[in-house]
Amino acid sequence: MKRIFFVGVLLTSLLILGACQKNETQTAASTSRSSSVKKESNTSATTSSTEVNTSSSQSSAVKESEENATDVKSDAQKQLIGKSFLIRPTLYDGEDAAQAMDENKAPQNLIHDGSLTVRFMNETTVHIKLLGTYRPDFDTQYTLTDKQLIVSQHTIPYSIDNGVIAFGTWTTDMDGHTVTWSFTPDSSSSTENTSTSSSVDTKNLTSDQFKQWVGAVLDKQFSLGRRAFSYKLSVENHDGYAYVRVDDSEKQVDTIDMFRINASGQLEEQDLSNGYPATYNVVSSKFMDTSEVTVNN
């Protein structure tokens, strides 16, 4: 009887011990799963935080870049508004210039009107004057980025160095020649452009001065009864004379008129009243003086 009781107690102990070990195993597994879930949660949170920080950094960089571009444009705008600049063309040094000289072509003949005077009226508008032509001035829009100024079909590179604007040169291809352009402040005054002073050497005029003189004569002739028209002026060189050719800028017609500077520095106009060959008559003896101008009817 005692043996049976002892065997029963032993079996009961074994059953209780097995139940306890199973419970401990389940508890350990549960703890492990809980730890894994917590670790995954922490990893997810860390990744999310990294993504947010990266996104924030990129957003800050974009914002800073935009602010810098705005500052550059603002600095440029302040130095442009109310000021006048010249867009000047010159033949590129080298074979192009030599070729043009062989063809008796001056830069103004290659590139039509030559220099432009650009006056910045406000944040969007410029006033354009075509030097040496009778065409009226006109207003047009301009665009300013943090690197380029776009005005009158010209894309002009610029930079801001220590708060001061500086313009670079650029080139275009015209009539088979390379032309280089510059954008510079217009330091000339109105009195300089229209001066009648004898200090101007009419035997050594610039192309712009030559065209200005011809334009003044044409203006006077129009006021005296000559039919007005929109024209363009081209500077040429033939047989030791400097010529200005007058063409209609809107119609495809033959040359309307020719002017030249004679050996004495006087301005002469072509006279075809007796047919060819043409003769030339003095129309102005002093720079920009139109007191001698008449109209041949």
C-alpha cells in the first residue's frame, strides 16, 4: 500500500514539474516576442526620424538657394533701375574681322542698327533707343534671373561681385561673321551726342557719331517736306571715303540715299538729279549742324 502511495506521489510531482517548465518556456517565448516587437518599433521610429531630417535638410537647401537667387536679383535690380546701358557690337578679332574688311563691311553694316541704348524704367520695363536711326524709341519688357539679363532678344550674362554688378561678353553669328557684344554703362550725356562743338574731329568720327550726324540731317529734311520713312543706317568704306547707306527698314526697296565724309571732314549727300555717276553735295560742314540743310525736290 505504501508502495502504491509513493508511486502516486512521484507521478504527481513529475506532472507538476512538467507543467511548471512549460509555463516558463511560454513566458520566455512571450518575452522574446515582446522584445522583438519593441526593437522593430524603435528601428521604424529611427528610420522615420532620419527620413524627416533628410527631407528637412533638402527643403532648407532649396529654400536657401531660392533666397540667394532672390538676393542676387534684388541687388542687380537696384543697380539697373533708372540707369542707361549700351549694348555694343564689335567684330570678333581674327579671321572674321579680316574677312569683313576684305568685303568693305563695317560692323554696323553686318549687324544692322549697331548699338542700342537701354534705360531701365522699373522692375519689368526698359526704354530702347536705336542709335543713329530715325525710328522712334520704344518700351519693351525685360527678364532678370540670378545669372542672366534678357532684353531686346539679347541674353546678357552678369554676376554680383561684392555687391557690384558686372556684365560678361557674348557672341552671335551674323551674316557669316562672329560678332561679340558688350553691355556697358552709358556714360555719355545728351550734350555729347548732339554737340555742335568744333572740338569733334569730323575726319575721325566713330561709326555712331557718323550715323547721328546723318540722322540729324534726315530729321531736318523731313521737317522741311521730305517724305518721312522708317530707316536703318549702315556704315561702309569705299575708295577712301566713309559712307552711310540709308535703307528703308520696313520695305524691300533699293537704297534710298547715301552720305559720305569728304577729305575736308564735311558731310556730303548723294545727288542723282543728273543720273549716274552720282555727284555729292555738302549738306553740313560742322558736326550735327543742320543750318545748311535743304531738300532737293
